[in-house]
Amino acid sequence: MRLCRFGDDRLGLVEGDIVRDVTAALDVLPAHRYPLPKADPLIANLERLRPRLLAAAKSAPAVPIRDLAFLSPVANPGKIVAAPVNYKKHIDEARVDPGIHYQKQIATIEQAGLFLKATSSVVGPSEGIAIRHGDRRNDHEVELGVVIGKPADRVSRDEALGHIAAYCIGLDMTVRGPEDRSLRKSVDSYTVLGPWMVTADEIADPANLDLSLTVNGEARQSSNTRELIFDIPKLISWASSFYTLMPGDVLLTGTPEGVGPVVPGDVIEATVEGIGAMKVAVRAA
Ligand code: MN
């Protein structure tokens, strides 16, 4: 299934270049009251909902994709876990470019560990990126996004892929500077997820997906997830050795070489094989 959120918090099933509005199928989701659960209710119930979503799509009107404004496919991620320096050629470019490293030693992923981005930074492609600290470099990073489907607590490499609900395209936007990553990458709108999520059963091999990014049509990043230093099972296993990954948590797997600045007025187009493409406009906050 390809599931999107669009417009006024509608849920859609993507079929080719049309979307079926299947929001009505969500009526079986538990109605939550305070305190709210730590997992995203849609993702936590996704397998149970699947037959209802597919049934609802049969009678739902079709809307062309081009007419829709896409939101983040995950509405309430509990945490955004992100891998720094997880492509070899990106480490190389970071080490030679003072505009990236800011006189800090660029550690390997083993040394740097994973970092967290504020969930308030999450938007969908239709919301765009609002640049803050425009006097500094603000860089794009295209990444494969992994949506966790089942609680993962100290899982092994072999178990890891079974905990994935879906995949999406991710942009890990970054203000360059001397501060901690968790601050510079948590600006409102600096985590773009979309344009929809593709359930794990439709991605045969997440370790062999082309990903690319252009700015105003100019090629900037182009690689394949086979170049990941820590692959997806290792990232999930490692992360879950520290904290439990919950349904709806999103893992950003790292960006390949070619990161570079964007400024208000730019349009980013990001593509991941097997998922699709999303256009994201950049403006001043
Ligand atoms: Mn990144």
C-alpha cells in the first residue's frame, strides 16, 4: 500500500497517479483521551486497518495526485532518529569543507552515534521549508526514511527488518554551525517526510534503492542505499539497544555526498526508487 495524508488531514491510498480518500476507514481507531499513547495510532494499527483501507478504496472517489497538497505520511511520530555521516563519500566531503565541519572533527558513525530531531520539525512536502538563520548555510540532505511498525527493544540484525511498517522520502535539513546537530536540524519544517509511505511488503530490497536530489533542476545528490555504512538492520538493532523504537518513530538513514545550500525561492526535488518523488519549495521563515 501507498498511504498519504493530504489536505485537511485526510488519509489517502495512492494508486498510480490518483488518490482514493479512505479517511472513513479510520473510524475503528481507538479514540484516545489524555494521556496520549507514545505510538502513532495509525501506524500501530496499520496491519489491522489494511483490509478496511483496501475495501474503502474500492468505492472512494479518485482525485488526481497533482491536485493534492501532501502532509507528512506519519502524523504523530514519537521520535525522529537520524544517522549522521552514514555514506563514506559524505564523510569525505564534510572533512574537507569548512562550511560543513566548522572546525569540528567529523567523527565516524561508530563514534558519533545516532541523534534525535524534534518531532516539531516534521512537515510534508506541501508545507515547504521555512529557512531560519538565513545568514548561515542551510543545506539539503536527501535520505531514505524508515517508519517503524512494531515496538523494537534490543532487536537483533536478523529481526530488525520485521519491525518496519513502511518507507518514505526524507529531507534532513540542516543549519550549518558550531552547535549540536539536534539543535541545528530541529528547526520547524527541517524534517520533510513524504510524499507518501510505501509499506514494507512493496519494497523488495531497501538496501538497493537509488536516491537523488535536485535544486531548481540542477543535480546535487545521487547515490544508492547500498552505499550505506551502517545498513538498515544495523541502524535499527543499534538504536534499539539504547531505546525502544515505537510504531510511528521515523529513522532517517543518512545522506550521501552532494549536500549543499538552499535559499528562499529554491525548489528541491527529491526522489527515492520504489517510493516516488516530491517537490518542496524553500522560503524565508
Ligand atoms: Mn542527515
